[in-house]
Amino acid sequence: MKKDLGKLLRAEEHDGKLALACTNLTQSVVEIGKELAIMRDEELWREVRNKSGERVESWREYVKFRLGSMSTSKMYEYLSAASLIHGEKPMAVEQVEKLGIKKATQVARLPEHKRTKKLLKQIEKESVAGAKLLVESVLEQPAPKVILVPLTIALPQEVIELINQIERDGQFLESVRDNDRSWTLRAKLWHQVWWDFLNSHTQELKAAAMYRETFLAAKKTNSEALASQSVN
């Protein structure tokens, strides 16, 4: 009970901070992204109630509730910008704020070892379009080949048709078509689809994992019992 109360209080705290940060979008790119990350990673969004007094049912619903008319791609931009202050070589908050959300999002596309001081200074001086070209020129440099493994899963024809329908347009989502050529658009689309699924169903997946272990243990026990009976 204390644990539930603690999570509720923490959710109220960080949801309040996010709501305050969103009232003035020029206030802090990092602050919005940081609070979004906390609400997502700790699943605090599950404790939030919408204007009707009902708990939000998914991460996407929470984002729409709190960020309003901003698109999903804008949410990813804030998360990407805030990610720059973490890692082995974190950037200063002031530096990220100076870049602005669009340029910071471009920088976040780069591996940490490629975010050199020289490149960051160049990006600061460039327009958003110019910054994007600089980042793309770095990403287009030869990189280790990605090993592709054929996905051969037997699925009903209706499911395959649904997948094909999603792929046809989904590859051209703004959050997917970022010109990073290290992965194909199709690969990036399905990485995003399954990542979103993981974020939206983390608790359910934990419960499913526990059920799976119980199911497999019971199956093993039954198999051993049958084997023992056949021997006797």
C-alpha cells in the first residue's frame, strides 16, 4: 500500500512538473524531455487521470493528454534532446538548450563518439537544415554492415496483409524517415512498432513472463510424471 501511495505521489509530482513545463514551450527543451522520460520509464503515466477523471489507458493517450496538439514526432524530439545529457559523454544542459529542439534531435542521431566539439560548434552555427545535412554526412560515412536475418514466421494471410498495409505507409512516418541509412526504413519502422509495444505493455509483459515460467514448469513436471509412469 505504501509502495502504491509512493508511486502515486511521484506521478503527481512529475506530471505536475511536465504540465508546468508545457505551459511555456520555450522554457526548457531538456526539462520537458526529462519529465517525459521519467513518466515513461517509471510508468508513472499509469497513475494519471484525464479530464474525465479516468486513468489514462496507454502511454500514447497520456502523451496526447499532456502535450495536447503536439504530434508524436514532437514527443520523440523532446526525449531525444533530453537524452543528450546522459551517457558516457553527456552534454551540458545549457549546450542542449542553446542548440534548440530541432538541432538537438539531429545531434541525438549521432553515436556519442561522433559528437565531437568541432562538429557541435559547426552545428550551433548552422540553420536547422544545415545541421541536418552535417549530421547526415557523418551518418553516411562507411559503417559496419548490419547482419540481416530472414523473418520466417507462419502467420494467417489476414495478418500478413495487415503488416503489408502498415509497412506501405508507415515507412514514411516523420519519426521513421530520418535519413539514417544504417537501417532501412522498414527496419526502423518495425523497431519503433515493437519498442512502442514494449513501453505500452511493460507490466502486462512482466505478468506474461511469470505465467510463462509457471506454465513451462508445470509442463515439465507433467512430462516427467508421464515418463515415470511409462517406465513403471
